[in-house]
Amino acid sequence: MAVGGGMLLLFGGIAIAMWYFTSLFLQNVLGYGALRAGLGQTPAAVVFMLVARFAAGLLPRTGARLLVLAGCGCFLAGFGWLSQAGAGSGYLTGVLGPTLLVAVGIGLTFPTLMAATTAGVPEGDAGVVGGLANTASQAGGAVGLAVLATAAAARTRAASGAPGTTAALAAGYDRVFLIAAGLGLLIAAAGLLLPGRGDAS
């Protein structure tokens, strides 16, 4: 429970970096309107839902550890790729490709962490523990938003040129994506404590 809750706190930062900051990147750097930015994130949302359903079926056969580590590998690759995007990037190679990778990671990781956190809990306590797990993820998102927004603003101010230019803004968002990759590493390290295939819990 404690390990899973801590990992869900970290995961909250991953979710904010993916859904919030990629939307800002699309709008403030690539010049998309709000509707177009939302549509640009739709493929990743669909992939997340499909992979999450697939992961739920795999969990009893693979154990939580393998799925979380695979998901974290997707975080590292996807956010690392996304951190290379700039004002001159195209949507397909600069945003769509990496966000699909990150979405695969979210689909593998989030439902697995929720299941691992609530595994073995007495039936009468399942609702409370599930609520605490959700709260951990939401709290992680709130803290992650504050930390990542601060990091983005600091990097934007430090970037060469006027702070409001798209290049400076892109530098700030790229810093966010690198931090998110680091969060993926931390989740992977903690994931080694999760049960593997054949473990009882």
C-alpha cells in the first residue's frame, strides 16, 4: 500500500506533464487553437484507454513489476523524445509519436499501480484504500503542476531571447518533459519492489 501510494504520487506528475503541458506546447509553441490542441491529444487518449484494458488482462499473468517497468520504459523514451521538440517541430514527429509512447506507458502503469495498491486489502476496506489511492494520484498531480510550472517558467526566463518567444517557451516545456522522464526513472526504481510473476502479492 505504501509503495503503491508513493508511486501514484509520482505518477501524478507524469499525468500533468503529459496532458497539461503537451496541450500548452501545442498552443503556445506550435500555435494551435484550444480545439485543435484537444484533437491533437485525442490519439494518445484513445491509445491510453486501449492499452489500459489490455494491461488489466495481462496483470494476472505478468505481475505488477513487469508492467510498471515496461510503462516506465515508455515514459523515458516518450518524454525524452518530446523534450527535443521545438518551435520548428512538426506535429507528427515532434508531438504525436512521443505522446503515443507516453500514452502506452500510462495505460500500462496507472491501472497496474491502482491494482497493486489495493491488492490484498480486506473487502470492507477496499473502498477506503481505493479512495486513498486516487487521492495520492490527484495530490501528486497538484504538487507536480506547481513544481513543473515553476521549472518551466525558470527555464523560459533563462532561455536566450525575449521570454515570451516561442523558442523560450519551448525550452521551458522541454525542461518539464525531461523532469517527467526523471519521474519515470523514480517510478521504475520503486517498481522493483512490486510483486512479479507468480508472487502472491
